[in-house]
Amino acid sequence: MHNPPDILSLACKQAPMENEMLLLQQRQQQIPGSIQYNIDRYRRNLQWNIDDTGMMLYHYAKNKPEDNYFELRFCVSGNVYCRKKDTECDMCQFSASKSCMERVESVDVVSFRFSPVQLSQFVKPGMRNNVLTDKILQFRHQSSFTKILPLCGKTRMVLEGVLNHTYSGSLENIYINAQTQMLLLYSLDCMLGEKEIDVVNCKFLANEADREKIVKAREILVQHIGEPITIKELSRKVAINECYLKKGFKELFGTTVFDFYQSQRMEHAKYLLYEKGLSVTEVSMMLGYSSISHFSTAFKKHTGLKPCELLLRS
């Protein structure tokens, strides 16, 4: 069975603990004859380091075609809402104004699920070519996969519209259906020209045990922020081939092992400098750098500022 990774865990550099997740709103709606969509709105924890993330899921069940589905998931942060959800806020209704006393910054997890019948309407009659997108629309690609999607400006605008519109009733259904088709277009457009599914999916990730090894590798990286670890050492710890580790990590998490590790270290460095008040020398040593200059160079590459410049701004 295809078990895709949790998109909120992917978007957060480190999976949030259950007690950190305060659910503000939850909505699930099936538009008649169209898609099912869900919105889970969480209060953003200031400690979360979140990258807006998209994900495409293709679920293929060879012996149970009725279970086939195609789903788009997105995690976006930075939206500000009015916390009052049961009663209308006189100041700002739903989107929070600057004067609203109930303002809260959120993380929104949105999903849109399409059935084979819904997708088949977009296929030109009589066409059975081998373009990957057409195979997906007709459920002729015979293995499930997950693909991480970049969030371009067009996709962000559509998602903002879905999250902040003021339509209701039938007009809301029409609006959501139209916006969802735009998201489908932009997502499939990312795949145009990809002829082999290996571009989209590492075949070995179909094995749940191998996926768990990749997830475990990420956990180990987080645990070794102050102890530099090589790809070879990491692959041994999780018992997987180095090549598979690098390919699988990029496929599941949308970033390389090195970039993820560096991002984690620099975010932790910011925390130690900002919150803990440690010196640049102390932080450099804690993170295992051989010299302050090497640490300073890596820090500037990640944040755009040298550690001393960041401290001066704070």
C-alpha cells in the first residue's frame, strides 16, 4: 500500500510534536460531482522553521480500480486570520485586520482529491499516447508514487484565493472547482517532458521499509547537528546504499542531504546566538566547525548575514 509522507512534517524542517500542534479550524467538503477538499489550519509555533511545500500523490490499486485516486497537498504558512470561528468578528470578519485583537498566524494544510472519473473528463477522446501526464489522467501508469512540487507564484496566488475567498453556497462550489483545476494544471505542467516515472519516483521507495530508512536518516541528521556526519556514515547507520540514500532523500524531502543538514545547523546557530546569547566562537565550536571563518562563511551563505551582523541587528 502507498503510504506518502506527512506534508506538514516535510514542510517543517523538524516534525512538530503533537503537543505543539494547536488546530484552529478544520474543514472537509465534497463538491457534488467534483473534488473533495480539506483544510486543516494550525496555529503557527514560532519555533517551527517552515518551507511552503506542495505534494502530488498518485495512488494506483491494480486489483481495486475503485480505490484509485490522485491528490494534491499543500502546506503554506504566514497567513493571518481572526481566531473567532464560531461568531463573526465585528472588526474583520474572517481575515484579520491589524486592529483585530484575535489575530493569529497560521499554517494551512490543504488537500484536493480527484477520482478517475473526474480526471477522465480532461482526456481528449481517442487519445492513448505515452505522455506521462496523460497516463496519470487515465490511470494507466501502473505504480503509485509521490512527487514533491515547487510552489511557483501562480500556485501561491491560487492557494491564497482558496484560503481567503468570501464566496458561499453554490458560488463557493463553483469557485473552488475552478481554482482546483488551475492547481491541477500547474502541478501537471511541472511534469511535462518527463518521459520516465523514475524522474518522478524512486522505485525502491515503493518499499515502506526503505522509506522509513530515509525518514530515519533525516532524524539522525537533526540529532547530529553538532557532530558532522558523512553520507557514508549516515548510510551505514540506516543500512541503505549511499546512492539510494541521496536519491530517496531528495525525492521525499525535496532537498539534498547536504542542504538539509546545513539548513538545520544554521537555524540552530541562529537559535543559539539569538535566544541563548552564546558567542560566535562558542556556537562555532558547538557545531563542530574547525574555524570561526568557516562557520561565518556558511552562516552568511544561509542567512545573508555574518553572525556578528545578525547580533548587531538584534
